[in-house]
Amino acid sequence: MELSDLEKRMITRLTKRQQFLVRWRWVGLIGSLVYAVVGLCGIVFSLHFLSGQETTREVIVPCIFAAALGLFVLGVVLVAYLLLNWNGDCQTRLLLRLIEDSQNDG
């Protein structure tokens, strides 16, 4: 099977994207877990700050809580995405394997 130049460039791009995801998956997982932990600590801190009698807590607590909740949700979503695509996109892996097998057979 002969591939055009455009198809060869697309295959090269897909291969590089797969290698990038596999190469940086641990860094992404650690960063995502840091987001989740920082968000969880911020939530605990804001709930602890609520027990005080200061008047500024009505302003500070909602800001801290919203930012912490956002970080926690972002961290959980990124962890889920990385775990689902741990070895790269399965359809792209299958496509690249089929193209490689067809070139080796031909």
C-alpha cells in the first residue's frame, strides 16, 4: 500500500502524539494529584476558617472555598483522563499498528 506525503505526515504526527502522552503521563499524573491535594487542603482550611468569629470570614471563605473546589475538581478530572488514556488513545494505537503491519506485509 502506497501512502501519499500527506498521509505519511499524518502518521508521523499521530506517532509523535502517542509518544508524547506515554512519555509525560507520570508528570501529568503527579501534577493532577497535586491539584487534587491542594484543593482538598484548601477546602479543609476554609471549613476550619469558618469556625472563627472574625468579620472578614464572610468574604475570604467563599473565595478560598471556590478556588479550592475548582482545583480539586480539575485534579480529579485530569487524573481520570490520564488513567483512561494511560497508554495513549486506543483507536490511534490500533490504526498505527494496522498501518505498520500493512507496510511490513507489502
